[in-house]
Amino acid sequence: MSDLTIRATTQLNQIANGIGRLLLSPLGSLPAFFGAVVVAIVTGILMLIAFKYTSHQSAMKKIRSGIKAELLALSLFKDSIAVSLGSQWRIVAGALKSILVSLIPIACMIVPVTLLLGQLSLWWQARPLQVGEDTVITLNLAGNEKSSWPEVDLEPSPAVQTNVGPVRIRSKRSICWNLQALEPGYHNLVFHVDGQNVEKQLAVGQHPMRTSIQRPAWNWTDVVLYPAEPPFDPKSPVKSIEIQYPPSSGWATGTQSWLIFWFIGSTIVAFCFRGVFKVTL
Amino acid sequence: MLTGMIGILAEMTNSNSTGIDRRTLLKGAAAATLGAASLGAASYWLGGVSRVSRSLGKKVIVIGIDGMDPRLTSSMMREGLLPNLAKMSSQGGFSDLATSCPPQSPVAWANFINGAGPGSHGIFDFIHRHPHEQCQPFYSAAETVAGQGGLEIGEHQLQLDFWPFLHKPAETILRRQGTPFWDYLDEAGIPSTFYDIPANYPPSPSKHGHHRCLSGMGTPDMLGSYGTYQYFGEDGPQKTVDEAGGKRSKLRFIGDTANCKLTGPENGFLKTPVPIVIDFQVHRDRSANCVVVEIQGTKILLKPGQWSHWTRLDFPLTGPSFVPTKHVSGICRFYLLEGDPNFRLYVSPINIDPSAPAVRLSEPTEFVQDVSKELGLFSTTGFQEDHKARTNGIFRDEEYLRQASFVLEERLALLEYAIKNYDDGLLFFYFSSSDLQSHMFWWNSDERHPTRSAPEAQKFFSHIKALYQKLDAVIGDLHDRYGSRATVMVMSDHGFANFGRQFNLNSWLRDNGYLNPHECTSIMDDVDWSSTTAYGLGINGLYLNLKGRERDGIVEPGAQEDALKDELATRLMAVQDVDGQSVIRGVYRSDKVYTGNATELAPDLIIGYRRGYRASWETCLGGLTPAVLLDNDSAWSADHCADALEVPGLLCCNQTIRSKNPSLIDLAPSILEDFGLKTPSSMTGRSIFST
């Protein structure tokens, strides 16, 4: 991806972060399951409305009616192979047409939905550290094996205590620390890298918080996946910084399950409300 | 509600109209809905009632401290070092507690569980054998039975346990027989919760839903063993070596990184199961003298002498391509023994993950997950202190002590959970620390320790005393919280004794012409059964090579059998050490000391050693050594597998102990009596609260 795309995505992330911080802030205090249900309902309805206004509804209706008619023909003329085969072919064609008609709304929604998922992942992909809990933070340096090794140190902070480190993995150009969280809240860890200061956000708390697993490298995929913090400039001596947060639990908001829950939940909501909003899906 | 429905039905039937009007229909529907809801609520309430505790608030708390010795406890109480036990004793009582014959943990705990002796539960030693296989050993309390049938697809085998296939997958069965005393509580509606009760894996089911338990001693690790550590060192052997309780591998650094392989459980989908191996990397930073272990996307930073937290590992069980891959989860801890110059890394046995157990660890099944939700990850294997790592020289004494102290910390956290979630009924909690630390550090005499200097032996023995004090504080806390409202019992299954000299029973049998040929090195390999009349297996067991029972038996049942038993008993009782000291205190005929229906696998004679002696390491699994009596130079320098009279357990209770000679088998009847239940006929013990 070009620099321009990465810059544009970073800008979009900034907007999404602003909106996300505001609109998703109740997730920090709501019970996890309830929060996931509310998000699924709201996003399901919003996506439904967006679909209504970005799709060709009359064409959708026509395709749906055509499919219904062919289904009726199938049941009425099941003894006629020619009619059955023809109807089956037209049903398949109708389904393909409906996918084609849906491409425009999908194209319209793909960016906001991706941004939304990026914001939700900040809440549910991992849980914040708890006071007293320790974790590993890894700073990945730019360059290759032959590049010089910069001076790197982590600025002392009252929020954390360094248990082990810095430990250098020369083959991977990484430096690791084991840190213990001391104070709840959002903290900025400051690293001095050859005289430059770079920062990484750390979340410590008992309740759900926005956790930024990685401050990404100058890489489009990483920028999409880790939207909370701006990527490191390609000229920066640091490529990325990541924190090993513990996985979050719960079947609606767990690390392994939140995306499935959200997808199924919002789809069900959209189907349930399609009559209310008079949307043909 | 019912009258309302009847009224509406009456109104409907009395109606002169030919159809049902809309109003009536709505009324009927509303009434029916309410009726159904009421019925559902009533059923739920009734269901709830049946699960409600019927202990009427009665509380009994039993703290099982494996191997806590009454002699040491008494002397420390006299010195004022165990004030809480002393206080409880003065309120109720303190006594020796007669242990099982032989005094081995699985036997003793099964006695406690059944309220009756080994003849009722069929556990006679850590190790049993199937007579039809002559002497093939297996763990006495549980046995894994191979699966039967399966669909073979390429290199895979699928076992489908539903019709029409009805294949039988391999399963582990609990071999303890008889009725555990919690079944009587369960039947009476009295709740009971057991944390890590030994000799109960897989956990026995609860019929009425009032019994919960976490399985304890006997629970395997992910490799199906009773704890297999893995060691990676630059000083390791060229090829991975399996040693008793562990695997030792060589690790080579290329630059600052070494690639290693961690052995996991076998993939049961394969026709010939092979272990699943997880690749992991170790990165060493010599300047910082630290390493980063990178495994399955998780990084662990370790300094020399540092332990990691529990780390979750994922093992994919891949089957035929059309079958989704199954994943099982295990947990382990890493310990960096040394970073530089000789890198040495210890990986704990891979425990079954309590948050997603691959096999059933508790009753009900989800109980262990409930505990894990609150406590996080914790060890689940039966033997949590890694004594094998110590005896094989991976750990030094201090390192073993540290690992054992982690186990105790976990136990104390679990005890807090247990207390927090305890309302009434029976709460049983088990501590293994006193047993597995005593095996290594106990030495309560001025005699020469086989491997340590006298000051060293005393230093390590002081750890045992410190441990007793720690446990005393735990008991004090519990007594303060519940003493006035509950019956509190502290009990141990046996005591402890030095283990300075070892006796090879098979070598003795060989030297005395009972086991042949004279060059025999192991009864598993080169014994001549046609000229062998007796053999030793397990720690205290002696078996006759009996015709009709043993596959290659030669001893005629009846008169010859009786005569041989008496002859062996007499001659064994006469065995003396080089200094003239008697080695064996008692030899017991199982047909005289055991009663019950579960004696099929009992040894013919049970050897009761004097304090200071025990069966040799080799003889337990049928090995022979040139000498019959040897020094015990193992780090395992204390034991309890002696004569039952040498190593009684202890009982301390806040209620008066009326029985003069309480025994392990008396505790179950006592607990039942405390809840107002009669002693069942399956029990041979009698309540300690009755004269």
C-alpha cells in the first residue's frame, strides 16, 4: 500500500478514535454481555438503514419477487423437469443478481464497518492489565541484522515497575521488558531511542478499557488492525511496539468470540428490523 | 390460577354462541400463558427445593494434611510452636490416628473415603499387577483401558461411539471400589465439597447433585503420566532421554537463539499415536543475563532463578482432512535454572488446563472451570510438587523448596476460594505439602543422613517445622472463623520416618531360593517363573506365584500356599541389618488382615518395615540388586511406607474424641454421625465421638 493510503487510513483512524471514544465509552461501565448486545442491536439497525439508502431497493424487491415466483413454480410444476430445471437456474441467477445489487451498499459500508470493528477490537480483543499484574512489552527496531543497534531505554514511570529487561533479541531486532502495572488508568510509556522519544499507551484497570495491543509499523494492514495509536513513521528507528495483554474472557466479548457474536447478533437484529424499516435484504 | 382457568373454560363451554369469541379467546390465551408460567416456576422451585441443603446449617470441616506426623506435631505443640493446634486439642482432642496397612497414601485415603479397610476398596499399594499378565504393574487407583474399534482412514483412526459404529474410545477408570462416604451425604441431601481428595480420579459421580469435588492424587498430566517435566540444557544428552518422571534434551544456540521442541500429549487420531510437539524458541541476551522464551506467540522473560506464570499451550489434534482439528489446552511453567555459561531451562509437567479441561477433573464437570474463573490457572496434576525433578538432579534442594512453596501458595488461594464458597455441609480440603516436602527434607534424628551433613540435615528439617507452623496458622485462621459454628477436624493419613536404608525384597527372595535364577536382574525380564515361588512388587507387597491365579503359577493353593506364607513371614521377620538391627517389624497375611469383597488383587503378604527402612527403589518395580540391604542415597530421604504401627497419622478435633484408638476408617462414620446419619453397613469404622 502506498504512503498515501496509510496516511489516509491513519486520518480515518483518528476520526474513528474520536467518535469511538465518545460513543463506545459506556462499554467501560456496562456489564460485558449487555454491552455486546447493545452494540449488536445499534450497529445492526444502523447497517440496515445504511443498506436501505445505499442499495437499489426496487431492484432488490424485483429480484426477491422473481425468486419467490420461481420457488412457487418449482412446487407447482415439480413433475416437469424442464420447468424445474429452468426455475432452479433462474433462482441461482436471481441470487447472483442480488449479490451484485448488494455490492454498492457493501462498498459503501466496508470502510465504516472496518473502522467500527477496529474500535470494538480495542475493547474486546484483550483486557487491560490489573494492578499488580505483569506483562511483556516488545519494542521492534527498524533496520536489518546488519544495522547498528541504537541506545534504547524505558523512562521510569510511577505507573509501572520493570521486573526484567531490557532483554535484546538480536536476531529479531527486538527489545523486551517485563513490566508490572502499579497504577490504574491510561499511561504513556516513554522510550528513549537514540535521543528520540517514542510513546506507547498502556491500559491498567479492573473494568473494560480501550487496550491498544500494538502501536503499529508503517504498514497498512497493521494500521487497520491496530487503530488506537498512530503508526511509526517509516524513518523512525522504531518499527512497532507491542504489549502482551491478557486475553479477554466471556462468550460475547472474549478474544476468540466477540467478532462472531457481533456478526451473528447484528445480522439477526438487521433481519428482525427489516420489516420495521421497510428494507428488502 | 387453576380456578381462573377453570372459570374461563366454564365460560367457554357455557357460551351459547357456536364459536369462541375474540374476548374469550384472549382471556383463555392469557390464562393459559400464566398457567404455564406458574407451572414452570413451580417446577423450578420444586427442583430447587430438591437441591437445597438438608444439613440444616450443620458444618463439618475436615483438613487433610498428607503425612503430618503426630510425634513431631506433639513435640512442637509442647514447645509452643503450634499454638492453634494446641488450642484446638485442649478444646476437643488430639490423638494418633491408626493408618492403613500398608501406610501408603492411596490405600490410606481410600480407607478414609470408604470408612473401611483395603478389602472394601481394593487398593493395596501404589502399584498393582494383573495376575493373568504375571506381574505387569499399573497404578492401583486408576487404570487406562485401551479403546476398541475404529474407522481407519489413511494414517488416522476415528473412534465413533454412536450407532452403528459403537467404538469404545480409550478411557481411564477409577479402580477404587465400594461406596464413598459422600454418597451417603449426597443421598441425605447434605452438601459436600472435596478439594483434591486423593484416590478419586476420575471423580466419582454424584447421584443427587449435592456432592462436588476436584480430583487430587492420581490425576494425570497432559502426557497421561503422573507428572513429566522437560529439561533443556546445553549439558543435555545428544538425543532426548526419558528418565523417570522427566525428559532431558540438549539445546544448541545458533547465535543468540535456540530452537526447542516441547513434547505434548499423543494425537489419539493417529493409528500409531505420536506426541504432538510444540516448537518454541529461546533467545539469550548474555549481556543482560536474561532469556526470552517465545512459544505460540507468547513471550516470557526470565532471569536465572525466575519462574514464569502458568502459560497456556494449545495442542491441535489433527485427524483426517474432513474432520475439524480438535484442540486441547494444557498449562505449564518455565523456570530458568541457569542462563550463562551453561543454559538450563526446566519446563514443568504440562498440566490439564483447569479453565478448559481436556478430561473430566471434577464433579460436576464444570466445577473446576468455576474455580478457574476466579483463581485463574492452577496446577491440576495429582502430584504437584515435582519430586522427580529433585531426585533426578534437575532441582537443587532450594529449588525444590521454592517450587513446593508455589504449590502451597496455590493451595492457600484455593482454600480461600473454598471457604468463600462454603455455606454448610461438609468441606474437605487437602494439603500435599507436608508429605512431598517431608519426603525430601525430613530427618528427625542424630543418625547419619545418607547424603547430607548433620547441620544440613537439620537445616532442611527446620523447613518441615516451619511448614507445620504455617499450616498451624492456617488451621488457626479456620478455627477462628468457624470454630464455634463447625466441627473442625485436622487429620493426616500417616506420619513420617527417616529412610536411610533400603531393603530389596526380590534380592532377598533370590538369596533364599524363592526367586530364580540367581542371575535374575528383574522379574519383568529374566525371571524363571517355573522355579519361582514368590516375588515382590510395589512398596509393601509380596505375592506368591500361585497356581490358577498367576499366569505361570507353580505354588499349589491350600496347604502349600499356607505353609509358604508362614515360612516367608517367619524368615522375613528375622532379617537383620549389618549392625544387627531388625529390618522388618511385621509381616501380615492379607487373608487375615483384609475383609471385604475387593481382595482380588491383594498381595499375599504385606511387609511392615521398621522406622529407617523401606523397600528398595529397584524392588518396587521388580528389580534386583546384588545386595539385599543398601544405603538410600536418593534425595527422597524420608518415607512412610513402613509398618502401619510405625507411622500413624494424627487427628486433632475441636470436639471431644471419645474413641481410645481412633483410626482412619473411623472418620467417615464420625462425619456421618455428626450430620445425624447412621453408620452404613459397608463401613467397618466406628464414630470417634462415641465411646
